[in-house]
Amino acid sequence: ELPFERLTAMASRTLKTPMALVSLIDVDRQWIVSNRGLGDVRETKKKHAFCTHAIASDEDIMIVTDTTQDPRFRNNPLVTGSPFIRFYAGAPLISPEGYKLGTLCVIDTTPRPHGLDLNDKQNLREFSALAVQVLVNRRRKRERECEQNSQLISCIAHDLLTPLSGIELSLALLKEDAEFRNLLSPDETAGLSKAVECTRIIDEICRNIRSTFGGNNSSFEEAHIRSQLHSFVVDQMVDRLYLVLDQIDKKVPVKIIVDPDVPRRIISDSAKIFRCAMNYLVVACTRTKTGMITLRFTTRTDNPHDKPVLFVFCHDTAAPIDPEMYPYLFKPVTSRVPLFTDGPGRSRRNKDRCSNLELALFSVASEINSVGGEYGFHPGSAEHESLVDDDPSHETVGSTFWFSLSYSVVQQKPQPIPNAQEISRKLASQFHDAVMKATEPTVPTEDERPAVANTSRQEQVSE
């Protein structure tokens, strides 16, 4: 990368060393961002990296005058073998938040018993600071771009709400018009109700997106991470999924299953769960030509002290996905890597359809990543094992896409147990009401009066 290449070239010339590097430390490797004098090497194992020791040190510069005399490095393969490092000096790259990300270092193949003088040390510190500034400027540029994306998404959602409100109002007027309803057949009446409910779903999605990305001075990532948690009924979500599915063109039946161990009311981000499940179903309905599609809600708790996790699996019996495409699933849409193809002669419509499927998977990845969930894919469908031939030469049937999110169970408030005094007062009140009701004079109805009169005369005769 050009800004870092210039820095390592200047550091190499200024400090008179054949090699200079800008490197970052990952979980298990050293990633070399810029390399001056070290050939085509772009990464090394973390355990062999001098940079690992430099960022762990409390000193602002780590200097090793002769690596063959230092017990930490004398057996290092970078010392005993190519490039035969003998001298090393590195200054850590410290982010504005105080994190040590890596180093800018200079390397020589001959020992330097006297190390670096004061001017060289200061030069190394300033080169390191310049490298950090390149990273900071890049991050700020990306944040500005993401903030613009966030504002654009919020504006689009807001703009969609205006015509949607008109559609909702028109549908409401039609539904309330008794004369119009009398002209509709039962199927048309049901269709009108579905249209009303679908507009409600679109309205909720738009409002959710607007509130998520419409925060002041919020970046795209910050807005995306906001999780809107609330209590919802899983069965009601299933009903809404079925409602939307009715409007989707599909060639196979779709079955949605909620396992008995899933609580019927949970606390989680229902908007993300609904959208991700819907995206998986859209992909499955578009790809599956024969067989069936199953969406399953299940739950698992590995540790009783941890939050339970809701798993959503979407099984289909579509044609298998090319294994070479696995690494590109859930990635941003690109025309260079078509994930779903219908043969060499794809039409413009099929290309758009496949791009929509790729966008659906990327949307799931973005939504689930933003709240710390997990997602994935594996070939084959556990739901349709009977359809899978035992012959290894035959292709695997179907695919399974899944995602998971943590949730909380709605705690039922315990009903207060009344004490003995409250029970006594309640019983006394009930008894008083019963006595008063029994002693109230009754006014006979017209039909009852003759019977009452006859009864009175019979009583007088008997007396």
C-alpha cells in the first residue's frame, strides 16, 4: 500500500538499514502491511514475530543489538535462516484508544552493538506515529462513508413510508366499505385482509430501519449494532411468515415447525429474526423446484448460566451449490462470482434474480453479525434424509442455511398470596352480598302473577 511503502522506504534510508517493515499482529500471525527489503513475504507466524515481543514490552522502542546473543531470538528461524536477522529496532503502532496494533521496525543482517542514537530513535518514533496516522485517516474516511450510507438508508425508509401510508389508508377504506365487501368473493376478501397485513409488515420494517439508522452522528456499524429487544410471541411470527409466503411464487410446499422446547413468548430482536428467516425462505423458494422446504425454530442452552440460544434452520431440496462457491456465500454481491446459476445462457431476469438471492444471504450475515449471533450453511438437508441416496456417486440433495441469536424468557410475575385477613374480608363481603340479594323484594312478571295469586289462595284455604 503506497502510503506505508513510502514510510518504510524513508525509514530504511534514514536509519541506513536494508529492511524496514510495517506489520500488524493478528490472533496467530504477523501480517506485513509494507515490506522494504524482505522480498515477497507478507506474513509470518506470531510465535516467530519480533513484533510480538515489541508490543508486549513496556518500552516505547524495542532494540535487539545482536539476535544471536539474545535468548529470546537466537533459535528463531528468522535468525538461523533467511533473512538472517541480526539487528532489530521496532516502535509500536499505538492507536488513539491506546491499543498496540503492531510495529514499524528496521532490520539489519549485521549486529549493531551500539544500537540507535537519540536522533535515530526519535526518527523511528515519528515514522511509527505517521503509520498510525495513515490508519486513523483511513478509519475516519470509512466512518464518513458509512455515516452517509446510514443516512441514505434512513431517508429511503422514510420516503417509502409516505406512499405506503396512502396504500394503507386506501386498503382500510375498502375494508370498511360494506357495499364494496358485499361484492367480493370469500377468496377476494381473504386477499384484501392479506394485503392489509402485508402493508403493516412493510410499515414495521421501514420504521424499524428508520429508527435503527436515523440516529444523530451514528456510523453505519453503530446503527446496525443497535438491537431492538422486546417481547413477542413466536407463533404470531410464524403466522406472519406464512402470510408473506402466500404472496411468493413457489413450486413446493413450505412447512414451519416450532419445537416444543421453544418458549412461546421470548425477548429478542424480533425484526432481525423475521427478516433473516424471510430471506432464507425467499432463497429456498426461488431455488427449490421439487421436494419441500422446512423452516424449524429450535433452542439450545449449553450452559445453564448462559442465555438460551434460538436456532432457525431452513432446509430445502434444491440443486446442490457448487463447493467452489462456499467461501463466497454471505459475502457482498459481486458480478464476478455468481453463486446461483441457471446455466451458461442466463437471461437478464435470471441474473437479477440470482443477485437478489446473494443480497438476501448478505443481509442475513449483516443482521446477525451486528448482534453477535452466528449463521452458516451446510450441504444436505437433515429434514429430508429419506430423499438422499446412499450411493456416494449421486449428488447430495438440498441445503441447510441457519442462524442463531440469544434470547431471554419472559418471566411471569408471581401472583401475590392474600393473607388470612384479606380472605376473611372477601368472604364476608360475598356473604353480605348473597344475603342482601336473597332478601330483596321481587316484582313478579305478567306471566308469573296468576301463578302467584293461585298459590296465595291455596295457602289461605289450607290455613
